[in-house]
Amino acid sequence: MELKRMSICLALFVLACISHCSEARHSLVRRGADEVNYDELQNDEGADDEAQNDAEGNDEEDTAVVAKIVTQSALYNVTIGRTVRLECLVSPATASVVVQWTRNNTKYFIGTQKDYEQDLASYSVGDRFSIAANSTDLLIREVRPSDSGIYTCGILQFKPVHIQHHLVVVESPRILMFTATNNGQLVEGSDLVLTCKVSGSPPPKIVWSRGEGNVNKRLQENDATYLGNTLTIKNVRRSHSGSYYCYAFNGVGTNQSEVHVVVRGKPRVHVERTVVNSAIGVEAILECAVHDDAASYIRWYKDGQRIEDSSRAYSISSDGQRSNLSVIPRHDDDFGTFTCEAENEQGSHNRSIDLVQSPVLEDLQVDGPKISLTIHSHQPVEVIELQLKELDGDAEWKTLNVPVPQSRNTHEYQVDYSLEDHLSNGGKYEVTVKVKNDKSWSAHTNPAVIEYELRPQPIQHASVLPGGSAHSLESTPIFLATALMYLLVRM
Ligand SMILES: *[C@@H]1O[C@H](CO)[C@@H](O)[C@H](O)[C@H]1NC(C)=O
Ligand SMILES: *[C@@H]1O[C@H](CO)[C@@H](O)[C@H](O)[C@H]1NC(C)=O
Ligand SMILES: *[C@@H]1O[C@H](CO)[C@@H](O)[C@H](O)[C@H]1NC(C)=O
Ligand SMILES: *[C@@H]1O[C@H](CO)[C@@H](O)[C@H](O)[C@H]1NC(C)=O
Ligand SMILES: *[C@@H]1O[C@H](CO)[C@@H](O)[C@H](O)[C@H]1NC(C)=O
Ligand SMILES: *[C@@H]1O[C@H](CO)[C@@H](O)[C@H](O)[C@H]1NC(C)=O
């Protein structure tokens, strides 16, 4: 019985093809292969009814039945992994209707026959594709992105008709993998490569960003080089440390992932003052600060010789990345060069501080013709020598002795001195100072430049003042003073 049914089906199918496939091909060409001609479907309605009547009146062998497709063409958005049923409802749903499903113009699915008398005649094509029971609908289980495309349901008959469904298999982006070079543990100067593998349908686009404080900043064109799903930053610096994000989006959804990157480099040693004055028996504190993400090892040297922590001549106090070396010199040769060195796995760095008995000068401050200077000297200051030279031409250095002020405390002198009397012409002058205490001379300060304009004489102000009636009482004394000066100068 089963065999018989199958052979009848096959026979019908072949018959249908022989008698109508060539017809169908002709009409398809005539119509333009992929278009559904709904007008024609409408016009065919009357004919369909007749055909239906015919079909009802005749037996299965009658291939003249005219059927139409009731279902409209549609867009199916389906999430990956789901089952989709592409509808193709045929009317009249009667015997001998041969329906053929194709994908992307390729005859991929074998047709099906509807035959109510003979129960169902559906069978599967491949393991995920099948014709739904008792229907002409196409079932696709566990859809994949590659299933996306155009599916055509057509009736093979004298006047072939077909509809087209668009199947779009969508999937929210998934981040399969997001990695950084060496798990994000980098050494300064090396290259950072971030790889972000994503899946999704449509294929997601990627945006890269870096967390800076509380903000997430999108990485720009010149921050890195981008190639496919990788980002490369060459020659990383410590400032490249932080959280990096891979953000994937495709219109269906978004997803993001984070990796943490730490760039380690050599420590950086910083000293507040590079020369420190002290005297025999006076404690000097040499301060050193280390910049590093992790703790580095800090050591001190005196004239290149390592100072052991156990040394009784010095005391070292450390607080995290800071270290103070306290020195109380007992002899002249306890002065010298002290070096603070920090070391981590990436290397070491050092800075030196000279401990001296000579005066230590801060930078010269200039304000118009006035200079000011702070001198550090635990020993009494004896001479403050200032040198002055016009900047233009080949002027000679002029040496002046500045009076030594009272020391503010035991070791600091504040010098404020006006050079007005020495700047005979206006213009630019270069000035430098050195100081001697009872031990030795300091170095020269860095030269400072004085720009001095001869002050406009008050007399000119006075001469342009108007008659006085417009002036308030408060301005009268000033007016009187200027008028007096005017008279004095004129006399
Ligand atoms: C189907 O998905 C696309 C994006 O892939 C979207 O643009 C469109 O609006 C969706 N259509 C429907 C009917 O959901
Ligand atoms: C198909 O139709 C037959 C009778 O016409 C019915 O017995 C059967 O349950 C139907 N199958 C499904 C899956 O609807
Ligand atoms: C069908 O065509 C669409 C474009 O129209 C394409 O994206 C898809 O990959 C094709 N599918 C197959 C199975 O060839
Ligand atoms: C993001 O991706 C992960 C896998 O990488 C997935 O488990 C998760 O569901 C995705 N989130 C969203 C909102 O799609
Ligand atoms: C300080 O660093 C320099 C190189 O930068 C090195 O030559 C010198 O030996 C170091 N000094 C000490 C005391 O470590
Ligand atoms: C170093 O000395 C300075 C000034 O005396 C002080 O403020 C600082 O706390 C000291 N630091 C350490 C680590 O002892």
C-alpha cells in the first residue's frame, strides 16, 4: 500500500513536470523570474474557481487543476537556533497540487504534493529542513546565519505562481574572546595587541574604548592601529595602563567585554632639591620620591658607596614610595654626593643630591628693576655679588655688592634689591648672583633677564590733567601734589 502510494506520488510529480515544467519555465521567463504577479493572481481568481470545480469533479490524475497561493510574501526575522515555519498556504488545498520550495533560485527542495484522500505526503529534505505535516509550509529547525536568503514557494501547474519569503537569521552579538598581549601584563616599550572575536548575525561591528577615570573614552584613529578584530598600540607607556573595552553591535543587540592592562616600566626617582646646604653638626634631610605603579626597592649611596640600612651614621625613613635620608655631618668629608636609587623588575633609576657647606641659592626672581633671592646657608653669609650686563652690544659685566640682609632664621636669607639706580638706560639686562659664606662661594644663579623701561615722568601726567572742576574731593590732594611737582620741575 505504502509503496503504491509512493509510486503514484512520484508518477504524479514526473507527470506534472513533463506536462508543465517547460510551460512554467516559459511563463517565468516571460514574467521576469523572481517577481510575483499579484495582478495576475487576482485576474486568475475566476479561473481558479472553475479549476477548483474541475478538480473537485475529477479524479487525481487530472493535472489541469489551477491553484493559487494565499500566503503573502514576507520577511522572517528569526533568532539563531530557533525553528521557523515559512508559510505557503495553497488554495484550493486539494489533490494534485505540486508545490516546490527553492532557495536563492536554486532548486534545493523537492516539491510536495497535497493529497487529502491519501493522507499526508510530506517528507524531509536534509535533517533540519522539512515540509510541515499536512501542509505545504517549509520548516527549518535550528536556523543558522547561513540559512538566510530568499525562499520561493511555487506551484507547478499550467499557470505557475510563486511567492518569495526573505529569511533573515539574526543573532545578538556574542563576544567569543577578548584578550590582551601576555594577559595584559606589559613592559614599557613593548606592543599591546588586543583581540576581540565576536559572532552574531548580521556580523557585528566593533568599537574600542578605554576607561579613563570614570569615563569610557572611545579610542580614536591615531590612538592605535586597527586591523579586523585586533587593535595594536606600539611602544606602550605606563599611561596606557587601564581597562579596555570591546563593544560589539549589529542592530539586533550589543555586547561588551573588558580586559585590564598594566604597563610596568622602570621606576622614576624624583628629588625636590638637588643641592642642600648644611653645616657640621646640623641635621640635613635628603628627600626622595619614587614614581612607580608597584613598590620598588629604594637604596641610598654616598659618593657611589652603598649606605647600608644598618649604618649608624645615617637614618633612613621610608613611607611607601618615599624615602628620607637624614645626615648629621661630623667632618668636612661627610659632605658630598648622595644618590637615591629605585629598582623594580624592569630596571632602576637614580637621582643625586649634593650636600654642601657653600650657600645654596634659589632662582632669581625679577620684578621690573627689582630682584629677589632666597639664600640657604647655615654658615654666616659674607658677600653677595651681583653681576649685571646690558644685553645689547658688547657691554661689559658690571659687578655690584649687594648688602647682606639679616638672616630670617638660622639658615635663610631673603634678599630684595632694586637695581633702578644702575640701569642708566632703559632696555634689557642680564643679571646673575653668587654668594660667599665663611666656607666658600656658591655657584652663580642662572642668569635672569631684566626688562626695564624708563618710567614716564609724573610731570607728563600732570600736564594733561584737565582744569580740576570735574574732580571729586578725594582726588584733590593727588591733583594738588601733581600740580606742585609740575611747578617744581618747571622751576
Ligand atoms: C528584521 O531585522 C532587521 C535587522 O536585521 C531590521 O532592520 C528589521 O526591522 C527587522 N524586521 C522585522 C519585521 O522585525
Ligand atoms: C494530518 O491530517 C490527518 C487527517 O487529515 C490527521 O489525522 C493528523 O493528525 C494531521 N497531522 C497533523 C500533524 O496535523
Ligand atoms: C542567498 O542569497 C543571499 C543574498 O541574496 C545571501 O546572503 C545568502 O548567503 C544566500 N544563501 C545561500 C545559501 O546561498
Ligand atoms: C554577550 O556575549 C556572551 C557570550 O560572549 C553571551 O553569553 C551573552 O548572552 C551576550 N549578551 C547579550 C546581551 O547578548
Ligand atoms: C645612577 O645611574 C647612572 C645611569 O643612569 C649610573 O651610571 C650610575 O652608576 C647610577 N648611580 C648609582 C649610585 O647607582
Ligand atoms: C621626609 O621629610 C619631610 C620633611 O621633613 C616630611 O614631611 C616627610 O613626611 C618625610 N617623609 C618620610 C617618609 O619620612
